[in-house]
Amino acid sequence: MFIKKKKPWHIPESQATPEDMYLNRRQFVKKAGLYTLSAGVLFTGTGSLIDIFGKRKEEMIKVPETPTSNLYPAKKNEKYTLNRPLTDEKVAGKYNNFYEFSSGKSVWRNVDKMEVRPWTVEVTGLVEKPQVYDIDRLVKEMPLEERLYRLRCVEAWAMAVPWTGFSMAEFIKKVKPLSSAKYIRFQTFLNKDWAPQQKYKFWHPWPYNEGLSMAEATNELAFLATGIYGHELPKQHGAPIRLVVPWKYGFKSIKSIVKIEFTDKQPATFWNTVVPNEYDFLANVNPDVPHPRWSQATERIIDTDERVPTIKYNGYGKYVAGIYEKA
Ligand SMILES: Nc1nc2c(c(=O)[nH]1)N[C@H]1C(S)=C(S)[C@@H](COP(=O)(O)O)O[C@H]1N2
Ligand SMILES: [Mo]
């Protein structure tokens, strides 16, 4: 069952991101009450004074205002239930992977320059009607719904969040791929003014891209998310539109998509190109296959720090095992 870790403030600094330290300090301060506050500040140094008192407004999670903001929140699809509590929005919004902006977890501090309107998504390749969708037109034409999904990062942390968006299968029906299409390639924006790492990590194969087979993309779980927690996606979560494939490691769930291409070949993908022996194309969650540098047997829930067993296909085997385990 749940194997409880040491109290968060006992995590060695080397194992915790600055963000972990900050959030845990706040939880600590809240629990310990005002009297202990000064002790906490002394204990953590003067930097935390600013953390606790100086930055409240700046540290709010920013939700874009757009022509389609009025479509949120969308009706919840009750079919997709969770076996664990939802992750605290403030934790999920401040602990992100988005390498274009940062190789640390504080992506939210680095996304201000990004602009989410105007935004277009090009649908191209082996498809009946290649075209460029304005994001607001696309969102208006698709039936938005809310789904609660788990998300498991290959780095062994996990969360559970309410996404808003539409199913990939619905989108595929709409754009009508040709029968020769076997894979879909998804691509993120390329903009060095917004995303510093696209400039400084010049040896990486930007723009970030990912891929799915048609069987995976048409599985009912594959989802294009435009919102989270009942509103549009904050930039750090991949605004204005990102993929969510909850049975695969998080890196497959590509953010801030500008291009969706239908192809007859398995596409080269970002992490598989950078480190092929660590990140494979399928990347299905599997507790029995360790990452070359760490075990995948358990995962850490990011807001409670509990360690729980990893489940094959992240618990979505009944939906997706058939894709991979055909007789
Ligand atoms: N374009 C892009 N998409 C990306 C990433 C990235 O670095 N760039 N990181 C991935 C990884 S490793 C994870 S775990 C998830 C994290 O999603 P979240 O920050 O919304 O929790 O986004 C994925 N999508
Ligand atoms: Mo990840």
C-alpha cells in the first residue's frame, strides 16, 4: 500500500527542486502556525522571507483570457474516474516539464513572453482536407468535456488532474485521414524569443515533437486538452492545446501544438532522438521495465509526497492493452 516517505522538510536539498522546498516550507509554516513562522524563516534563510511575504500576486497561476474563455468549465465526462485524489492545482501549476522554457520544474516563472493568441494548428500530410485551424474556431467546433486522468512522468513523479478538451478520435473523424495514414506526428512551436532553451540548447532537435500510431491516436483515451481545472490551460501546462495520453509516460503528452501531420512512417521523436536508450517511441508506463538510471516500480505523488506502486499502462490497461497484446 502507501509507503510513506520521510517528512518533506527532511528531503536532502540535492533531491528536491527549489519549488519542492518552497511549497513544503509553506505547508510546514501553515501547519506549524504563526509562532513557528520566524523559526522557519531563520531555518531556511532570508530568501524565504521574500518567498513567503513578497511575491503572492506574482506567484498566482495565470490563466489566459481569450475569445473562447467562456466555454469553460465544460461538462464532466463521468466515465473517467480516479482512484486517487486530484492534485492541488497550485502544485500541478508550479511543477512542470517544458524544456523549451526551463530544464527545472519552475517553468511558470519563465513563460511570460509566450503568446497564446493568435494561434493556429496546421493539419497536414495524408489527410483529405489539409488545413490551418485558428485555435478559437477549432475549440468552438469540437465538443468540449472534462476528464479526470492520472499523469505519470518518466522521472517517477505523478499527479491526477481534470483536463478539458476533446477526444483525439473525434478530431480524427473531423479531419478524415487517408487510409494510407499509419502514424500521427505532433509538433510544438519554434520561437527563440519566447523559449530561451530553444536558443541556448541549440544542439537539441527543436521543435519538440512526438508521435502516435493510428491505433493509439484513435483509442478513446487519447485527448487534446485546451483546459485544466475548469479553465483554459496556463502556459506552463501547454497552452493553448496539448496532447494527453495517460497510459504513456508524460513526455508523449506534447504541449503547445502547432502542427498535426498524418504520415505512413513512424516519426522520429524528440526524446527518442536525444537519448534513444532511455526514451523509446512507445513509452508505455510499465513498473517492470526500469529506466536505465532508476526504478519505475513506484511513483511519487507530487502534492502529498506519498510513494505508491506504479501500475502497468498507468492503470489504463482495460482500455489500451489490446493495442499491444494482440494474440
Ligand atoms: N513541448 C513540450 N511538451 C512536453 C514537454 C516538453 O518539454 N516540451 N515535457 C513533457 C513531459 S516530460 C511531461 S511529464 C509533461 C508534463 O505536463 P505538465 O507540466 O502539464 O504536468 O509534459 C510533456 N510535454
Ligand atoms: Mo515527463
